[in-house]
Amino acid sequence: METVLLSIHLIVAIALVAVILLQRSEGGALGIGGGQGGMMTARGAGNLLTKATKWLAIVFLANSLLLGWFAANKRGDDAVLDAAVEQSKEGGDSQLPEIPTVPEDGEG
């Protein structure tokens, strides 16, 4: 399921970037670029690219939330830290090497 969501996420991300780059600059913040019309024209508000951007952003956000939820609730049997904690609680043989110690003054 995660592989399908990751594939959808990649496709939506690429499509979102492409749709955003295809849109005409409307000027805006710094007063550069733009066309002859004002900030928002009636034709520009209902533009197909604007609607596509909105829906792609909604799908991208929902997909991101789903992927985050799957990652947070993923419980695998191969969790390394959990296995190490269980092994130390059981008192079994540790596979970790012994930590070398510094000899006291006057010894060895």
C-alpha cells in the first residue's frame, strides 16, 4: 500500500510542479512581470490551470498525511532497537562488544 501511495505522491508532485510552471505570471508582490490586466481577471480566476493546481495540491496534502500516518503506525518485526531492548531485559548474551576501560593509576 505504501508503494502505491509513494508512486501516486511522486506523480502528483511532478504534475503539480509542471502545472505551476505553466501558469502565467500575474505580477504580484514586487510589481514585476504580469500582463496588461489587473491582479485577478475574471478569465484568470476560472482558468483550468488554477483549478488543476488546487486539486493537485489537495491530493498532494492528503497523500502526505496518509504517508505520515502509515509511517507513524508502522510496526515491523525487524525493529532493531526493540529487539535490543528485549534481549537486554531477558539477560541473554549480548552481541555488542565489551567497552574497553581505562586502567587506574598504578595498574598494568
